[in-house]
Amino acid sequence: MNRTLLLAALFLAAAPLAAQAQSADPNLGRMLASNCANCHGTNGASVGGMPGLAGRPRAEMLQMLREYRDGKRPATIMHQLAKGYSDAQLEAVSAFLSAQKPN
């Protein structure tokens, strides 16, 4: 019982550190943007019917993602996907994708 309580206390104490470590990761945008590849292509370079994201203006992309997340922009699935991201994560995705070369 004491060991369980100790482990729980250590986990709770380390949780804020894990969040800080995540935001400091230089590859965060790339990792998060990999979730977009199924529909929008690798690194946002679409080859099909979905719009490409690579090279789009960062502020425009960030605004669209926030609108999807907040239910202000109609969508079939993007509003559901975007709900899982924080502002910092959406900023990281936007920064990464805007820095990529379009097709």
C-alpha cells in the first residue's frame, strides 16, 4: 500500500515536468503533424483530393485549426480531430507545416 501511494505521488509530482518537456521538444510540430499525413500527405504535401498544408501561411493555418477545434468552422471530421489539441500543439503543427515546401 505504501509503495502504491509513493508511486502515485511521484507520478503526480512529475506530470508538470512531462508537460514542460513536451513543449520544449524541437520535433513536436513534426510529430503532431504526422497525424495529418493520412489525409493531407507527408509533411502536408497533398497528392490527392485533400488540400495541401505545406507552405500555407502559419497564422492562417493556426486560425483554421482553432476554428475547427472550437466548432466555428464546419467540417466532416476536422472538428473532431482538432479537439484533441492544445493551443501550443496547434501552434507547433502550424509552424512545422508552414515551413514545408508545397508540391
